Amino acid sequence: MSIGDDGGYGDGRGSGTGQTRTRLPDGETDTYGTPRRARAGLSSRNLITVVGVVVLLLAAIAFANRGGSGNSETDSGSTGPAKDRAAAQPTAPTGTKPVTGKTGDIASGFPKTEQGAQSAAANYVVALGSSPMFNRDQRHQIIGTVMAPSAVDAVQAKLDTLYSPQFFKNAGLKPDGTAPAGMAFVFRTIPVGTKATALSASEATVDVWCTGLLGLAGEGSTKPVTTNWITFTMKLTWTGNDWKTLSYTQKNGPAPVSGDVPASGAKEIAGAVAGYGGFTYAR
């Protein structure tokens, strides 16, 4: 999958067979079983100091470095302790119509409600954890859409430094961040569920439990597509009649035991990623 082929966020991007609007899945599990347990892919060896603000990219960095494992937690900014709610609400349809607006290819216009905050967090995680982030212009558009105005400049500066030719080389990509000939770069994040852990008149903190696909699909790939499981904690603020992201943290898991579904070939994986469009997530 090339950068333009990822359909993993908003109303979709690339050459998928049509984008689907759906409510946030309930209890969906990863179906890309592998004969071995895929590493969570979030090395704590040398990543914390270079990522700083944008922790969604730790999976991509670990993919490039392929070292270490564990359940380290990294802070993208000071969010303070999340306020525990009495009981988490299950991820289930609410009956409220999903958002119909969009900014670029990312859903927007989320309501100023707990449901709206959860929907915004899920869609923003998907946008930030997608292959278009490896293209400078597309990355700037994504950051400008999902981040609060006060956070945009710092995040873009961090990412422009991070996405260097050396980083692309470590990831098995060409110096411009595109996949080598005969390879398809796969980077897609799929929310499994959300819960709000804090909510006020103008701010919300939302946990988004995700699985993801990451790697290079193609014959002879030294970085095959694997899955990981991550939970993101996103701090949102109500800005300009929409929810925007102030900062976020991440930690590995919860990760289920790998299933017994045989791993598919590189060609089949690349075709599936290009052929299946992404979702707009709403409660």
C-alpha cells in the first residue's frame, strides 16, 4: 500500500473500494493471526526522547528500529491524572446520528457531549496512526485538523525532525518516505473501543483501545506486516465548535493471545489494505 492508498481515517483516503460510515465497533477483534506472537513494537530503548509530543508514532519508530518490547508508557504532554469515573460505559450504539461533516478527509463537527468526545478521539487516533503521516504535506494537514491550535506548531516541529531520511531508511522506505518498488507500506490503526475517563464543560479525557497493522508487504520484505495492541489516552479541548487534541499518552495492550489463523501472504495483505476502506467512528 502506498501512502495514498490508506483508507484508515476520516471518510477514507486512497483507492479503497468505497468508504463506510459505521458506529464504533463493539468487541471487534483482530483477524490477522500469525504463527508467532507479534511484538507490540514499542521499544523503550531510544524512543522516549525523540517522540515527546506525538506518541502515536512510537509504533512506527519501533517498526523501524525493531528492538525491545514491554509495556512502557510514554507521555506526549502533561495531562495530569485522569479522573476515574464510577463505571465505564460499554462501547455500543447510542442511536445518535454519526457526524456528517469533515475537514479534508477527517471527520469533524463532533457534538459537545461525552459521545462526541469519544467519537472525536477514535477518529483522531486513526488519522494520526496512518500512512499519510509519512508525507510532509499530508502530515501537516492532519496535525492542523486534529490538534488544538496551541499544540499545532510544537507537534509539527517534532514530527518534521522525526521524519528524516535516516528514519525512513530504518523503516525500509525510500528517502522520501515512500515504499520501495514492489513493496506496499502498511500503517493503519483500528479502534476497538473507547471510554471517557474525565469530562467537564470544555475538556475531556478519552481512552481508545486499538489494534494496528504495521510493516512492508512484498516479496522479500525484512519488515513484514505485524499487528500490535495499544491504548491511547487523549486529552481533548472544546475549540472552535469542535473537539481538538491537546495531548495524549499511550501504553501497550491489552493484547489478546494470538489466534490460530495462518498468516496470509504479502500480496494478499497488501491487496486487503488497498481494497478495504476505513471507517468513520461514532458511538
